[in-house]
Amino acid sequence: MEAWLQRWAADALAIRARQHWPLHPRDVEDFGGQQPPGPLQCLYFGACGVWLALARVAAAGLCELPMSLPEIFEQVLEGYARAPDTGERVPSWFLGESAPLTMSCLARPDAHKADRLAGIIRDNRANPTREALWGAPGTMLAALFLHEATGDERWADLFRDSAAALWESWIHDEPRDVWLWEQDLYGQRVRYLGAGHGWAGNLNSLWRGQALLSPAQRAELRARTLQGLGRLAEIEGGLANWPPLTEGPPKPLVQWCHGAPGIITSLRHAELPEALPLLVQGARLIVAAGPLEKGVALCHGTDGNGAALLEMYRRTEDAFWLERARDFAMWAIAQSEAELKRAGQWRYTLWTGDAGLACFLIDCLEGRSRGMPGVDSLW
């Protein structure tokens, strides 16, 4: 694992010294086969996420960064301002301005940037997507990271404001007797359940900031989480999974964005001992499914599933899950090497490529889970 990390980091830094990281052919597909307006800067598949991973590799003593973190994230912000990844400035934590701005504020406090970030969080509170990729469940993470770092009550208030908007839009699904959110997403009204676009991702943000909620809210959050976890689960042969949507044709996905892996990681901040047997069944499904055909990707790949197994190790302290996570790490390395040979380049992205794998491998080497990078922890 260390050899892979050193080689990937060396290649990434060598390329970045000459040019921006090239977009992988598979990521070009996400732009309809067209190149984006400029070098990508966002957390999901841009420079912000790659630098986060390189900062972790450097902290592990396996590479040296060419400049300071304040300088790095100032460059990322300037690049985003020149050519926003999606064509225009958007608040999105994963695809927009809020994550690079947060990391810049954390690396070097700046009152003007902090004010801009506060406005972004506030203005995104009622985003109708009601999910982590575009909506308040993502941007409220910015408030949490800043509050954790500074203790400034402004960030706590902004988190509570976004949480209140989420609470107001939390609706009771009477046929299923569960509390869900409806996403107004890409021209459709749907009810997603996974970490990437729906219920689990929203819960993750609320549980991460539970200390900022009222006792009544915490009690209600606990009750609604346990109720939904049990009623939405699909259990067969001692294995558990959760469908992507409440409606539509069955599509049994087992990955972070949709399925058991994302359910497990999204409940990282929730003790919930009553839920442990069900989460173990979900983890057993991940092991039974093995490495994913999609290859390396925290969002929908082998390393993302391995991260869920590391989380089970943190939760249970059972070495079985650490061993299985390391199995997934070796599979993911093999998949990364095969893709490098096929495409002739690394996939320089955090959530769809090798930067995310680097974060997972460091956790495997250290025998711990830091959660999902950019969601539960930064550098």
C-alpha cells in the first residue's frame, strides 16, 4: 500500500508542477462527452479533492507538498472563480464553491471569505434538492467544519438554520410509516434513500451536528432514524440492503451512493446500539458482493465499500472487519493499476478515482476509520 501511495503522489505532484490534472476519459462522460469549461476545482472530481488526498499522504510522511495549504486553496479558489466547474458559481458542497472556500478559511482565516461562505450556506438552506450533492445537507457541513475549528457561534447558528429547513421538509410517508425527504432533482420529484442523494446523506449531516440540536430534536432524530432503518431495509439470507428509491423498478445497488455501504458510513456519528445487528447484516452483504465491477471510486466503487467495512471495524472493534477492509484495499489497488494501464493515466479525483483510494489506503495502513473524506474529515 505504501508503495502505491508514494508512486501515485509522486506522479500527481509531477503532473501538477507542469499543468492541471487531466480529466479521466470516464469523467469526461459525466460532461456529456465534452470537456468542462476549465480545469475542475471542486471537491468531488476537481483539484480541491485531490489536494485534500495529497495533504493526507503528506501527513503520513509519504510525499511533500510543493506549497502551503493556504497557497494551495487560494489557487483552487482563483481557478474556480475564473471557470466554475458547472459553468456558473453554485453553492454545492461536492460540485461548487462551498468546499474550496471552507478549506481556504480553515487553512488561513479570512473575514471576507468567511462572510461569503456564511452567505452561501444561508442562501442554500432551502435548496429544493434536499440532498447532499447540491442542497443544504452538503453546505451545512461547511458550517460544522468551521464551528469545530473555531468555536464561533455564527457557524453553529448557520448549521441550526439549515437543520431547521431540513426538518420542515421532512415528511411522513404514511404507507411505509417512515419519515423521508422528497428531492426535486434534475426535473423529477423522487425520494432517494442513499448517502449520495437522499435520506442517509441527510441523516449523516444531522447526526454529525447532533450536539447543536435541541434534546427534543435529538430524540426525534433517533426515533426516525431507527424507524426508517428497519422499515426500509431489504433482508434476505442474513444480508441487508437498502434500495436507491422508494418507487421504481428494483435495482439492487451495493455502493456508497446507493445501498448498504452509504447507510453504514452515514450513521458513523449515531451510536444506535439497537441498529448494530442490521448494520452487521449490511456489512456482510458488502463482503459477499466483493469488489465492484465499476472499479475504484468512493462514490460507487470498491474502495467506497471498503470504507464502510472500516467503519464497521471502528464501531465494533472486531478485527474481522479490518481484515476484510484490507482485502478490499488490495482489490482496489489491482483495479487502479488495470485502469492506469488501460487509460494511460491515473484518475485524479477524490470521489470517482485514485485520490479517494489514497485516503482509504492510509486509513487501512493506520488501522482506523476517519470516515468519508470531505464529509466526516478533511486533512
